[in-house]
Amino acid sequence: MLFGANSAGKTTLMQALLMLSQTLASRDRESALIANVPEQLELGSYRDFIRGHDTKATLGMQVECLASSEELRMFRPDADQPPQRVRLAASFRQAARNRIAVNSVDLLLSGRTIYRLTSPARPGRPSFKVSVAKAAPDHDELVQIGTSTSPAFRVLARRNFYVDPMAIYYDRSGKADKDLREAVFLAEAAFSSIERNLLNIRHLAPLREPARRFYLAGGETPSDVGAQGELAPQLLYLSSESKQRGEVMESARKWLRRLGLAVDLNVVRVGKAHYELQLMDPATGFPVNLADVGFGVSQILPVVVLGFFSSARQTVLFEQPEIHLHPRVQAELADMFIDLALRNRRLIVETHSEHLLTRLQRRIAQGQIAADEVGIYFVEVDEGGSRLRRIEVTPTGELLDWPAGFFAEGLTEAFEYAKAAREAADAEFADPRD
């Protein structure tokens, strides 16, 4: 969970992941980094998003994940490979014609550099050098295996900010080397783990699409709810039509009841080509079109649908899921996130909700989720930029080293109200002769 003041940099963390994700998902393999994809993430030019608008500055990003034994055995099936941490460290710069070029990419496995790409800035087409560390346990030096002059590079190897070492290695005719071959396979396995995790990111923006009265039936099954939640109704429609996908609809019904927003949720066909989403009003018991209920319901519905449509291999990014919700509902939302986490969903939640946080602390204290299964981070700003600080959570849900003054507004306002009320009472009953 990410907390912090407005414009502290919480969204920037998510945007970095989304930019890497949409780059690898693109069919454009020549662009090192893609900052703009319509209806997904649009960050503008390099000058727009680099700190201080300094186009001479480099952009550095690091991503780390846990590679499974199965992924790492890809380079050598007979080897016993335990799960290991893989880190991608990449550096970028502005290039000609407002494009973005890669400076360098390192892949580290358990802290050991196993792959390096370098691309010095120079006029003309970008040039690359690719090196790997031999698989021999006593060999830590990086061995260059190819450059951008390789025929394989021009045809097969370029993948945005990454150059496939396998394609280059197999272009080295007559240069068989068992240790080098295994090093190339290991680097590719490590990058595949990073790539899989980045491609399995799903994101929901803070402002979701308002409800519509009718939706068009049919169409393909979406891969998620869309950045603004615009595809959530389609997923509910398909879930209601299929027993295999029925979990999404049942989970939506369950949590809308739990949140106190609806007694039931149904997809109702309207003619041959359209349908509407109907909720059973908890106060009156009458069916109501989604477009006729409070705005908060249309904002929370995509959150619920995305959470339960996602799989255990995906990472879901939620921005301000509590928007337009009553404080009690915000607290209940924490229980839904706990339910998802216990189903092995990986969630990154950017929020301003004190109610969500305090419910989470309560559930930790009650033993419903362990403190080490929850990461709470605070983004703070100083003269050097934004800093991400992890807040330690005790087994009883206590937050250690919480920033002074943050979420103190309630206590401050209560104190100031009591002071103002006392002064008003003193003035009312004061003796006019005094």
C-alpha cells in the first residue's frame, strides 16, 4: 500500500511499471521505451516526465522479482535451480526526433550480474554491445558475445530495451562453449521472468468511467477491465452467461452486499443486442439501473471485478479505490483486499484512506492476515526528490516510524473544535460587567 501527500510521487511509481509493461507488450520492437499508448498510459515527451524537465538527465529504473525453479531450469533442465531474485536495472536517455534510447541494461541473479547491454550515445543508428557472465561458478567476468553488427541482431535480437543473447550466440558459428551457452540460456531465463511479471500487470485509474444505462451485448472476452473500468460491465455480462466464468459475478454480488451497496446484482437483457446492469437497492428492495444509483457504486464496481477477474500470476495496480465511497465502505474495502491477497493476488494500492489503513491494522491484530504479508510504504518529498520509505508493521498491527503529522487531521480538528466550542460557551455565559 502506498501513502503520501498529493504530488509526492506515488503515481510515478505505478507509471514506471506501466511504461515498461506497455513497451514489452508493443509490436514495436525498435523503440527502447514507449511512453505513450492511447487509452493506456500517455506521459508525453521525455522532457515532460523527466525530473526537472532536464533532457540531458538519464532515467533509471529497477525492477526485481522472484524467478521460480521452473523458469531458471529453462537453460538447463537437469540442474537443480532454487528460486532466486532477479533484478533488471535499466538506464535511458533522450535521443533524436524525441525518441528514447537505452544507455544500459543489467540483469542480476541473486546479486550477481549475469547480463549487460551497453549502448553509447552517438550519431546515427544505435549501437549495442552484449555481454554475459559464464556459468562457471568461479567466473565473474562478463564476456562480450556480440554487437549490433551481428546479422542475428538485425533480424531477431532486438526487443525494445533488451537484446536477446541467444540469437546472438547462435550466430557465432564455430564458437561453441558450454559455459558460455549455459550463461546465455540463464540470462534469457532471467529476463523471461522479468518480462512475464511486467506483462502480467493490470491497472485501474483513479477516475472510472461513469455508468451507462445500456451496454452492447457480445464481443470478445477482455483481458482486464480497462484503465477506466470501461470493460467491467462486459466481464460481468460474460460471467453471467458462462458457468466457467461465474466466479466474477458471484464475487461482485458478495462484495456489493458486504459493502452495503446492493442486495443483488443482475444482468438483464434489453432486446436482442443490449443489456443493463440492475442492482437490488438495499433500502427499498427494488431493482435499480446502475446509472440511477449513487456515483460511488459505478466507481467501486470495476475495483471488485478486476480484483476477482485477475489471476494469481498477475499484479494489480489500484489508484485511489476508495474514491466517492463512505468511510464505512472504505474500511470494508480493506477486507476485500485481504480476501484477494489470501487468494494469492498481488496488489499495489495507492490510497489516501485512513479508514482503509486502520481496518487493515485491526485485521493484522486479529490474525486475519500476517504483518509480513502486508507492505506499507510512505512517499515523502525532500530537496533531493521523492523517497519511498517502508513503514514497519508489528504483529499487532502497530505502525512504527509513521511520519509525524500525516493522518493527524482528525485529532487536530477534534482538538480545535473543542477549543472553539469552549471559547463560544465562555463568551455566551460571560458576565457583561467583566
